[in-house]
Amino acid sequence: MFKKMFSGGIAFLCLSLVLCAKVGSAQSCQSGAYGYYAYSAIGFDDPGASTTSSTNANPAYSNTTLGQLLADIANVAPFAASGTLYLDGSGNIRASASARLIGAYVVNSDCTITVTLMDAFGTNPTITTLQGIILARGSEIDLGVLQNVSTSSSPVIGANQSHLLIRLFKPLATYCNNGSLIGSYGLVGTGHRTVNVTTGSGTVTVPSQTRGAFHLIGRVQFDGNGNILPQAATSSLSFLQFAGSCTINPDCTGTMTIGSNTVPAPFTTPGPTLSVNVVLTQPSVADASMRPDIQFNMFTGTEALSGVGQVQ
């Protein structure tokens, strides 16, 4: 009898743990999607792109960070953007805790999320809908415009794809400055480059565009005063070291300008500098200094780039 009661108790305990785990999962997603988020967005016009265009009869979007983001999403062209949003924990999205309402969100029990945004600072009435997932109990929310993509006979792998990725991160803190970045970081980014190609026969040429993916790998050394210090060449790959400067705003957004520290053979002159938007977020690598991660993106008109910097 004891054995039966014991086994029954174990079964009940296991069932309770499963139910608690499910409830806990839902609660952690719901309660975690709250507060300020800094976003880093990048779009490539890849398969799954929306067919919506801002060239319709609607008025232009406002010249605000939110307005420009929604215009970029609607135009479905390569872009990169960054800014901040505030989720109030009750399903409402605002530009800040006290600012006007700009959207809404619904968190599902499986930690998926639907977000709607509108340009409350202009006259364009379009409502943009995004879908995505919640990660790390609300520390990160990844969103896209998910659309089914298939061949003539069957769906492709990952059938619901998006032409853009908007990553929302909990900022590092309520206040940042240039001193928030100090020491050595590794940078890894992924982007697309648009190249004009001329094809044709005889005297007839047809300009067209092609896109190719590229990846950025590099290293930076911050001095805590807004400078990215040049480093002496210590290996055959020292050209991966960048030099430049950074400016970090109190809301933990900012900019970073980087260029080649050394010139690898067979080149004789440095390459161009890059100016990227940055957001400082909570560290994913724990060390004694608790230095932040760096989310960065860039759009030049022909190149869109997005990536992360982490402590070395």
C-alpha cells in the first residue's frame, strides 16, 4: 500500500511540476516583456518580404525615429535603424514611459509575441504588424514580418520567413556615457551589399542590381573616454584591429566610427571608415567589470550591416 501511495505521490508531484513549469514559462514571458527596450533593426528585402509600400495614397510617415522605422518596413528596401520603445506590462507600447501610445503587444503562452505599431506622431494611419519570440525571460524580443514562402510544390525550410529582423534588448542601465565602454571587444556582423551590374549585347546595356552577403569580423580597444585606440601589430592578423571613436548617449544608444588600424598586404592605403549606430545592452558574458554587449547596425545606401560586440 505504501508503495502504491508513494508511486502515486511521485506521479502527482511530477504532474504538478509539469503544470508549474508550464505556468512559470507563461508567467516569465508575460512579466518579462516590460520596460524600456533599445531596438536594432535591419532589412534586406529577402524572400518573405512584405508587399506593402509607402508610395500608396497614405500620407508620408513622420520624421521621427518611429516614423522612419515604419517607413523603412513599408518600403521593403535594405535599411538599418535603431531607437527605443517602452512596453508598459499591460499590452501597450509607448515611445517612453510618459509619451503617447504608439502600439500594442500580445504575449502568448508559448513565449511568442505579436506587436502592432503606428506612427502616432504623423498622419499616416497604417498599422504595422510584427511577429516574433521572447528570449531570456524578456531580456530580448526578436520580431519580423513573417510570411509563408514556398516552391511550386512544397514549403521551403523555415517556411515562415521575414525580410527584416528587429531585435529589442533591455538596455544596460538607465544611464550610460562614454565610460561605459572600456577594454577589448570582438565585433561580428552580417550584412548585404548592393552592387550595380551592367549587362547587355552590342551598344545596348541594361543596368541591374545584385545583392551579396558579407560578414564583418574585427576587434576594438576602448579607452573609456570615447576613443578606440590603435594597437601595435602583434600577429599576421593585426589588420582585424580597428581604430576610431565612439559617442554614447545617456539612454545607452550612440554611434561608433571605425577604420583599419593597419593595412594588410597587398594593399597600400587604408580602407574606408564605417559609422554605425550602437546600443549598449546587458552583458551576455559575465566578468568582474560586467561590461555591456554592443548591438550595432549601419546603412549606407548600398550596404546594410547588423551585428554584436562582446567582451574578449
